Amino acid sequence: MSSLIILFTSTVYYELIEIGKYRYINKIDKEITSEIMNSIILANEGNITVYKKKKLGCEIEFKNNSFVIIFQNNTYIHKFNNIQFLPNKLSEISKISCRKINDRYIIEVK
């Protein structure tokens, strides 16, 4: 009986960890996407650079038309249309530069 309780408790604990991990990834994804979209809106008026210091607690790799969140040996990919990221891998964001060329946005995140 006690082994069933331990097994049940460990399963519930594991599920809570997975839910917490998903919520953290979702939070980081929303924050980065929000900053990128703000930069794009401002870039419609001309080239723009947004300075914002943000520690992420995980690694983010920007490449081609997506960014990849690397957290606890798992990767999560967020892809965009009409956006091109300059390649970079970082764990803290301090600057987002955006310029519009034709119908495409070129974004550099540092």
C-alpha cells in the first residue's frame, strides 16, 4: 500500500514539474514574441532599436525565420513569416534592432 502511495506521489510530482516547465517556456516565448512584435510595429516608421535588458534563465538561439528556446535539454521552436533573424545565441536580451526591407523584417537580437 505504501509503495502505491509513493508511486502516486512521485507521478503527481513529475507532472507538476512538467506543467511548471511548460508554463516557464510559454512565458519566455510570449515575452520574446511581444518584444519582437513591438519592434516590428515601430520599424514600420523606419529602422528602430529597442534597448531592453532581460535575463531569460535559458538559452535562445535566433536563426533564419525562428527562435529556439533551449531549456533543460529540450528545444522549443517559434517560427515567423516575413521575418529574418540574424544568427545569435544568448541567455540575456539587451537590444533588439529591426529594419524593414521590402516586405521582410530583418531583426538582430543582442
